Amino acid sequence: MKARQIVDGIYWMGSVDWDRRLFDSLIPLPDGTSYNAYLVRGSRATALLDAVDPAKTHELMEQLADIERIDYIIAHHAEQDHSGALPDVLDRFPDAEVVCTPKCGQMLCELLPVPPNRIKTVADGDTLDLGGRTLRFVHAPWVHWPETMFTYAEEDGILFSCDFLGSHIASSELTALGTADDLAAAKRYYAEIMMPFAVHVVKHLDRLEGLNIRMVCPSHGKVWADPKVITSAYRQWSSGRLANKVCLPFVSMHGSTEVMVDALVDGLIRRRVEVERFELTGTDLGRIAMSLVDSATIVMATPTVLGGVHPVLASVAFVANALRPRAQFVSVMTSYGWAGRAVEQLAALTGNLKAKLIEPVTVKGFPGPRDLETIDGLAEKIAQAHAEAGLSE
Ligand code: FEO
């Protein structure tokens, strides 16, 4: 793909990775992704903002083939999907300096490596005059690594936000119009990457209120022509009211757990509580992460395997714990054959959750009528908890 003009003197460069299906050997990418670099020209100097994933270095280098001079390479983030092509860019432009936070400079030297003498560190609020175009650097740690930074192009009102406000989506469209599909891609990205850092997300959103931002150019996915669309969504996902909703991941071996799950689903529906039911052997992890963004309650359901939680559910519990969702309530349903430690094991796996435990339901073998009544009781407790928390209006 060729470079594309955003405004006069500012261009999208990079790579649309249509076929990538997994990130970090973990996160499904059903719609691919993109690695966005940007070229910013002033009358005095030219800056390249970020690079691309190493597998796509050739695409960036083709776009840079006609560029005579790069003075600065702004590195917002040391993660390799944006920095991996840096060594090639530095070879091609031997006078270019890498501009980044001190922490990012250290990490670039360790991860790639970039020669230390090519790095120029900047403090929070520092500016760089390209000639008629001023880049202001905004340190933004923990969205989502400790070294991350934004760049604000002052005269243009454009925020280059790195991973923050991004989306894993491959598209021929450069600009997001705020459609449901645009926001779904952004929510998936938020859930998978930013959710563990919700406190920092809020802090950075607050800081950005002080800038007159007219456009947001993230490092993945589409450019946001209306910044409010994505910043409002981030505000809701990170600190808005949770939904009257249950996220219900489960796995079943011989059907007992599935019967329990369906009984709970019926009980929740009758009480007007939304439920998202995820059968884990066929579920995209990203969809569960999206559900965790705003579900008020998480219920995990599992049979026992060798006396403990089923490994497929254990894996999802581990990821959910790492994502630190804001759920207020949590519970467990388990069916066991001769012994079961699933509840204790799940408690140990989910120590990051600050949710109140609603009494788990444990069934020996196939659930009978009294077990189903107990499960209906769990649905009632969840509905009551949501009502008391003011989530059901
Ligand atoms: Fe897109 Fe954290 O790298």
C-alpha cells in the first residue's frame, strides 16, 4: 500500500496486515490489524512517527524509498510491532535521531537493539519545531507499557496516540466514521490491551481534555476524524457504569455443567439480566474480553478434571485475572464426579478481581431438581445484587 495523505504535509505510512490472525501468540485478530507509521513534514525538518512490525519492514521501506531525508524518528513505544523496523530505517537515514522517552530509549537498546548514540530523549511537555509544525511530546506511561508516549501536532490539532485509542482492524478505509463496526473493533482492542490499565486510561483521558484535539491518529486501525467518538467510548469502558449483564464462560465434558449453565441462563433471562454465554472450546478469547469490559458479574462454570478445574477454563480464568475487569460480583458453578477443588483453584487464579463472591454452586454428578432450584437461586442473588448496585434501571 502507498503512503496516504491525511492533511497537507502529514501522511499515513505503514502496513495493513490483512492476514494476521494472532497477536502475542494469544489474542485472536479476526479482522487483521495495521501498523500505522506517519510522516510529518515541516519547512525545516521531517519526522517519521513510529515504524512497523518487522515482518512488514519491506512495506515501510518501499514507502520511504522516495523520501530524501528523515531528521527524527519519533518512537512512541518500544514494542516490536511499532519498533521492529527501526534498525532498517536508521540504516537508510544515517543522520536521523530516535526521539523517545528515557525509558523507551533504554528499552529500544535492549530489545532491538538501537545504538544508544542514535537516541535523543525528551521530557514530558517538550516540543520539537519542524518548521511551521510543532510536535509536543506527552509522556503516557502504562497505556500500555511503562515507556509509552503520545505526540500532539499543535498547529494541526492531531494527536498521535500510539496504541491508545487504537483498533485491531485491517481496512481499506483510512478514517473511522464511528460506525458500530468501528466501535466494536476499538472495544475489542481496549478489552485485550488497555483494560488492565483502566486507572491510567482515565488519567490520560483527563490530561488530553486540555488539548484541542481535532483528529486522533493511533498506531493500529483507523484514524478517528471525530476524537469525541473514541474518547467518550474509552471513558465509558474504563470508568462508566457497568451493565446489568453476566459474562458466563464455561466448559462441559459430559453435559452436567452445560445443564447447569442453561438453567442459570434461563433464570437470568426471566429476571431481565443480560447474559453472554461462552462455550470455551469454540469461543474467540477476544469476545470474552469484550464482555468483561462491562459485565457486572462473572460466573465461571466447569467440571472437574483430575479433581480440579478444567484446564480450558483455568486458562480463561488466568487471562481474565490478568485483564483486571471491573466486575462487581463473581461466582462459580461446578459439577464433579468424586472430588472437586475447582472453586478453591479458581479463587487462587483470580486474586486480582475485586468482585464480591456470590456463593458458588457445586453439584455431584448430573444436576437434579434441587440443584436446579439452587441455580435459580443464584440467578435471583445476581439479579438482586445488580438491583442493589443500581444497575438494573
Ligand atoms: Fe501495538 Fe503495544 O504495541
